[in-house]
Amino acid sequence: MPGLAVLGLLLAALLGLGTGTSLCLSRQLRMQGDYMLGGLFPLGSAEEASLRHRTRPSGIVCTRFSSLGLFLAMAVKMAVEEINNSSTLLPGLHLGYDLFDTCSEPMVTMKPSLMFLAEAGNSSIAAYCNYTQYQPRVLAVIGPHSSELALITGKFFSFFLMPQVSYGASMDRLSNRDTFPSFFRTVPSDRVQLEAVVKLLQKFEWNWVAALGSDDEYGREGLSIFSGLANAQNICIAHEGLVPLLGADTLKLDKVLDVLRQVNQSNVQVVVLFASSRAAHALLHYSIHHNLSPKVWVASEAWLTSDLVMTLPGIAQVGTVLGFLQRGVQLPEFSQYVEMQLALASDPAFCASLDDKPDLEEHVVGPRCPQCDHITLRNLSTGLLQNLSAGQLHHQIFATYAAVYSVAQALHNTLQCSPTSCPAREPVRPWQLLENMYNMSFRARGLALQFDSKGNVDMEYDLKMWVWQKPTPRLHTVGTFNGSLWLQPSQMHWHMPGNQVPASQCSRQCEEGQVRRVKGFHSCCYDCVDCKAGNYRPQHPLSYPPTDDFVCTPCGQDQWSPERSTRCFPRRPRFLAWGEPAVLLLLLLLSLVLGLTLAALGLFACHWDSPLVQASGGPLACFGLACLGLVCLSVLLFPGRPGPASCLAQQPLAHLPLTGCLSTLFLKAAETFVESELPPNWATRLHGCLRGPWAWLVVLLAILTEAVLCAWYLVAFTPEVMTDWRVLPTEALVHCHMRSWVSLGLVHITNALLAFLCFLGTFLVQSQPGRYNHARGLTFAMLAYFITWVSFVPLLTNVQVVYQPAVQMGAILLCALGILAAFHLPKCYLLLWWPRLNTPEFFLGAGPGDARDRGRSGSSEGPQGNEGPFTPHPHT
């Protein structure tokens, strides 16, 4: 490469010159033009001792030389020369520049800043009520490089509305248009850089980090912004502190050492260091000296490329260093341009051609860069020159280069230049130039840039990683950030064995179906707890850590989930289905009871005129059996999915037929009681009322009473189909809701009263010898009724709700079977196997009086009073 060869010759020449040879670089930092630009660059630095012991407002001598500041000043020179030689941007006009050293100190920076604002032609700032027509010495200012200086000069220049374009001040506070209305910059705000850092931490799942910042405006604000962004993304800051600058007292240094020890002793593997290069140098020096274990250092742009830090002895011991640098456009000819300028500065003939008389500015401010005229190879730093040749500093060079082009474009817009010409030296005030810079678009080396409403430019970042090469590390691009982060994992080199990515987490990541239960003050330190049934934790495959994994999410009422679930499942409707074993058994019982009932009814119909059927009530007995069959059929309303109609019909259709059946049994019990317990004349008189039309009237009244109660039940306690989402763990129970036990009692009142009267009328009745014992059959039938329904109540309350319809089915069928077995089936047995007992004497007797006389006489027929209802009499 020819440029490198020229640079080698130049360095050899500089070695030969030695420290006594004088150059004329400082005189090249000023050039006259139609419109002047001011520049503030870190060409040197002052001794710390002279700053601490300063007692008078005298001048500060900048003794140490900064080669980086010289290269940045060279970028301004090259950009201005390009613009002056261009025929499109400012045709026919020439820009000039006046570049000064800031010495990286606010006190030094104020002198040239005051000089820039001095009225053209003199060195003083006049006091006016209105500065609209005020014409300062320069039209705009390029710089300064640091946010700390920009905070001072920004307010100062904003008073005069002088445009100021910084190439390195990145503090987010400078975006405040109320405080800094004339401030612009060709680097993004620190907020964008810190957003990229947070994305990087999320990408590697580093949620347990230490955050340190330099003890200055830059570091404090950066640390504050990072804390807010990190907390919003559930990244915990285990240790936080400020790094004092050189010359800090012992107490502050002890605090830094305490933070370093805490970081070293904890499981924090990542340190975010948002600091100036001097503060980073001091911290890393302490960490190396005190043998801090290797960490991942996420660097801010201020020290990532700092030669001061990179050349620190033992720097390779700190671990992995990576950070974000704004992406610029490489200027391949810049290194050759620097070589040419250095060569010219060492050429006596060229230096003799320059005016060596001090100008007005130097009379006031002093020499622009006295140390620039006495540089040697050692001053320029071989490593920095190599980085420049390799394009490693192109982002800073380009930012400075673009700053000049932004002012030139604003001047082009202000003068309303055409592609071929501009108005000849038309006066332009700084505030006029400023009006055309808001939201202005411009180009620099083909890259389109634009100032937003806050004076920032939107530029992409490159993720840089230090790769250790002697004598200093090299920067390798391993990713990019343009709102989203893209990485090249194969290009990354970590300090861990096997090139493993370090893990920096306080607690392990919870598994599926678990949530975090925070312990202590940090949300990143937690125990993992399983989600209980009915709750879940949704999966978050695209983000880490999730923001809502502290509590389990309850499932909807129509959903369910097992323990430690990641989602909910829909509940299936559950009801007493026809195919369930319990229902099938009940249907078998229904077939048995209904079959027996129909058989008994058919047998009674076949023997309609027999004494047994007539003694049992004749038509009333058949009606009772028919009602008993309807009672059995009513159980078919309970299985299957409940509907509004089935819920309304279940209780009335089950209890109205039962009332009809019990009313016929009540009439038979009353007839038995009258025959056995009342005087003959009363018995004869009442016997006619208990048969014939009056008997049917009693049945009708009983059914009507039950119908009224059922109607009341339907109106006051209307049963409705209800879906219970909680009673079953995985299903939705669909059932007919019974509002209260009072509603159930309403439909049982009539039947219970009839059964009680039957039992009361037959329990104490004495059996008559030689006669069929109707009373005993009725007594056992009513006992079956009461036992069934009394047992039904506790069983219904204790059984699962899903099986409550089955309990009701069983109660109805057992009640019907009890009545059938105790009262009707014994008669059927006599009809089939003892037909000779089917006589009027055995069932009807000779009349009430005769029957009573026979019962009292105790004749020789034997002890028939203890016989069962179907025991045959030997004399009959």
C-alpha cells in the first residue's frame, strides 16, 4: 500500500528530527475564508496537579499531546478543502476554519468559545439589547468532543443561537431543545447506545449485572438511563457505583474498591461500564492490580477505542470486552491526507511560506496547539497510527467529517445556492443558518443523514469485540444494531474455557409451568414455584425474561389446566349420560319395576270381577298401578343433557303420578280403618263414601292439591339449567339447579301427608281372622316410602352433584318398588298360585258387623291374626 510506505518514510524522518525540531502544524489550524467555522478539539491535556492547586483565574498550560485530537482536526481540514474544491455544494465560495485546543477542560474551552462569539474584527463581545444584527467571528462551531464540555458550551452558544455541531458529545440531556436550541451532533444519543446494550444483555440472557459509571455528568446520566432501561426489561443491577476520576480523594477510591470486591465475590459475570476513558483506565487499573476475576465488560463508546485503555499493562487479564460503535463511512484517503499534512509541517520551505505572525486570536487565547509543533514519533503513538491506517477510528473521523458537511449544507440552503453558483459573500448571521438546520437532510460521502427534531442523527451501530493481539487488542465487528440486534456468534471469542458464553444470572431460568417467587430486593433472584391446577404460565419464546411470570395466570371459567401447565384446555360438558354404568343399572331396575307394574296391572285387568281385585279397589287399584307405572317412566327425564323443558318437568311428572297412586292407597287404608275400628253403623255409612264417585273425588282433590304445589314450585323456585364451572376439575357440570330445600319440600308435602295418614290408619288396626290383611301390606308400603325418601335427603347432600340425578332416579324407583312389593305383588301371588282363596269371604267378608263379631269370638279357625297378608286360611 503506497500510503503505508509514505507513512514509514515520514516516521523515519520524525525520528531523525528528534524533540528539538520545530514543525508548523499549529499554523495549519487556521485558514481564512468567506465564512468561518470555529472548532474545538482535544489536542492536549493539562496536568492534574495544576488544576487541583489553581487559586487564580490565570491561564492553564496544556502540556500533554493528544494525537487523536489532531486527527479529528485534520478531518475538519480535509472536509473544508473538499467543499472548497467542490463545484456543487458551495460553488464560488470558500469556507475557513479556526481550530482551538480544549485541553479536555471546561476552563480552557471557554476561552476559544468567547473568542468565537467576539464581534468580527475585534476580540470583545459587545453588549446589545438585540443581537439580531450581531455578526460574530464565526458562523458555526464544530465540537467539542465530550458531553461534559458540550453541556457548558451548548448553553453559551444557545444564547446567541449559534449552531454547534458536536462529533462526540452523546449525552441524552443535550437533546433537550428548551435548554440547547442550537445544539446538533453527528453521533446518536447515549440512549440509543444504551438501548442496544440492553438488547445485548437480553440476547445472552444476562439479567444479573453490575453497572458502573464515571463520576461526571456523562457517567451519571448514562448510569441513570441504563438503570431505567434495564429495570423495564427485568434486568437486575446487582452492584452499582461511580468511578472517580484521577485525583479523587481516598474515600471515593475505597468505595470503588468495595464495589470491585463485591463484584468479584458474587456470581456477577457482566459489568456495564459507562465511563470516560480516564475513569475506565483508572478502574481497570485497579481491577488488574487487585486480581479481579475475568468478566465480560460492556464498554461505552467513550472508552471502547481509547488508546489509553487499550495500552494498559495487563489489560488482557480483564476478560472479554465488547461495546457498540456508531457505523460511519470509511475515508480511505484520510490516512494519506494525514501523512501529507505531517510531511508539509516538517518541510521548512512550506513552513516559511506561512505567515508566522501571531494573529489576534493567539494574542488573546494563546497558541492554538504549541505541543503540535514539537511532536515526535512517540507523541503520535505507533498504535494509533496503525489503527488509523486500518480504518479502526473511522467512526470518529467520519463523525467530524460529517459535521462540517452539515454546516456546509445549511449554508447552501440559507444562501439558496444553485448547483452552479452562490450569492457572492452575502452576510449570514448564525441564527439564520440555524433556521435551516432543523430537520435538515444532508449527505456525506454518499451516506444520507438527517437531523431529527432534537438535533440527533439516526445511525446504525456495530457491535465490536476486543480480540487480543500483541501489543494492543484489535476491534472485530461481531454484530449490528439498527433498532434490532443481529449477532455473529461464530465470530465471538470469550474468555471462558471452550469459548463458552458466560452466564450471568442470579437464579436459573424457571421451567415450563413455573413462576418466580422473588426473594430479597432483586426480581432476578427468585425461587421457581409450580403453577397449581386451574392456573398456567404462558410460554414466551421470543423474549427473556418474560415480564409477567411472577404470578400464574388463572384459566377462564370455561377452561382447566393441570399443575405446572403452560396453557389451558377447554372444559367438556359433563352430565349424567345414558351410557354411564350407574344409569344402565338404574335402567335395568326401571325395566324390572315397570315390568312388574305392568304385569300386575294386566293380571288385575284379567281378573277384573274377582273378589281380590274388587276388594283391592277395582278401578282405583288399576288406576294406582297405572300411576305407579308413570312414576317409573318419569325417571327417563333425568339422564342426558339437561334442557329447560326437562328441568321443569322432572319433579312434577315424578310426584303427580305418585300422588295418584298414594291417594288410592289412602282410600284403601281409610276403608280398612273404618271396617276395623269404627262402630258398625258408622262403618256402613262411611263405607259408601270410600267407594264410587266420592272416592274418585278424593283422588282428584289430592292430585289437584299436588298440582297446585307443583305450580307454586315452578313459579317461585323455577328450576333452570346451570353450568357449574368449578365443581369438577376438568369438566363443566351441566345440571338442573335446585334453588333450595324448601322447593323440594313443596312437591313432597301432599305425598308425605297421604303416606303418613295411610301409615297412621293401618299401623294399629287389628287383623281379622279369616280375612286378607290389607292393613299390613299398606303399613309396609308406607314404611318403604318413608325409608326411601328419608334416606334420600342425606344421600343427595353428600353425593357428587353429577350423580344427584341418579340418586333421584334410584329413590323414585325404590319407592315404586317398595309400594309394589308390599301391597300389589302379594295379591298377584294369590291370583296366580292360590286362586282358591280368591273368594268373597276371604277378601270381602260377610259385612262389617259379621267380620267384627268373628274377630271378637275367637272361634276355632286358629291364630290367623298373626298370619301374613297372603297366608291361606285352612277352613276357607
